[in-house]
Amino acid sequence: MQGGSSALATGVGQATATIGTVDPTRSVAFGSFQSGSGQNLGRTTYALDDLVGVGAATLAVTSPTQITIDRANTADAADIGWFVVDFGG
């Protein structure tokens, strides 16, 4: 298992993180907190609405050495904690 954190600035909807080599067909990336419906949550100082979207993201293993973090709501900065588990064997 690998882990880290990626900061997304206000207005930024996508980030990538470099990971140690994994088999993308046998690996999964997820955020540090799962709220439901496949959305992973990070932390943010955004407090203007009751929507969790600023800190919500989807994560994917996109190559043997990279994950991609996507979020739709970029109204404020967010920090997304992430983990990658490789089920290779």
C-alpha cells in the first residue's frame, strides 16, 4: 500500500501523483475518506455552502507509476489524501 496527499488550488480540477510501480489492472486508488457514490473526500476551508463538492474527487490508477485525481467543484482549494493498493500476486 502507498499513500500521500495532493493539493489542488482554487480553479484546479485535476492533479496527478507519482507512485511506486504497480500493475494498473490489479490496483485501486482511493481517497482517505469515502462518503458514498464513489466520491472520495479531502479537506478544504470552503464554508460557503453545504455541498461537499470542493473536497470531493474521484481517483484512478492511470499508469504503472501515476494516479489521477479529478474533482468537479473548484470553488476553493482542497487537499486530497490518497492511497493505492496493489493486489498483484
